[in-house]
Amino acid sequence: MWVVAKYKTNELNFLRENLLKTFGDKLEFYIPKIKCQKYVQNKLKTLERFILGNYLIFYHDKLNDDNILARLKYTKGLHYILKNFKFNQNEIKDFVNLCKKFEDKNGYLTQDFFNNFCMKKGKFINGPFTNMVFSIISEQKAKLKILIGNIKT
């Protein structure tokens, strides 16, 4: 079962070691990351960034057991486990597979991963146009030209 958990800042390696002691080698970790380049004092530095912030995803068959999950809450380095992860197993698995599909040979996400999310349609979630679907015609920095039915705005 896949679990999404938030770890304490700067304690990721400590948490990994604790989880590996608890579950053994069959534990699978996944933390999607990107490689960034930044100029610092006129030198180009390569940085590694995790796109989920302080969250990690891990998998083990024994994570179905509620007793093990209850004991897992007190693992050093772990901040908390997201609730309702049991009901979202398919979505978590799909996200991990999507990320792995867009990784390079070093395990970093490529730009194609982010280009994949360019949207052409949307739906209003509140306001006078609630639940209406729109199409994006053009984009500028802070403006969108959209089509709602036959009306351009």
C-alpha cells in the first residue's frame, strides 16, 4: 500500500533509515525531484529540489495493517501521515507512474512533465459562472482570453 507522509525538515535520511529498519529492503521510496541551475556569486550551481516539498511517498505490502500504521506515527523524523491515503491508492499509483514516465536517467523530472499540464479547458468552481466549462483561447502574463459557450471574455 502506498503512503504519503510529511517528514521533518532536514530529517529525511534519518526517517529513511528508521523505515528501512522497520520494514526491510522491500520498502520502496519515491520523492520526485528536479534539477535547477542558479547563479551564485557569478558561478553556476546545480541544485536539487523536491517538487512535493517535505512530502514523500513510500510503498510496502505490510502497510495495510492498521496496527503497523499506528506504530508508524511515532517514527523519528516523521511529522505526520496524510489521512485517507487508503481511499486514494489508484491516484497515488497513477501519480508515481506519471512521474516515473517523465524521469531522465538520473531520476530527475524532465521539462516534459510540466509541459504535460498545460491546460486548454477549465471549470469555474465558484462565482456567477459556477460549474461552467470554458476554453482558453489565448494567454498573456496576467490575462486569459476564454470562451464560455459562444461568449468570448
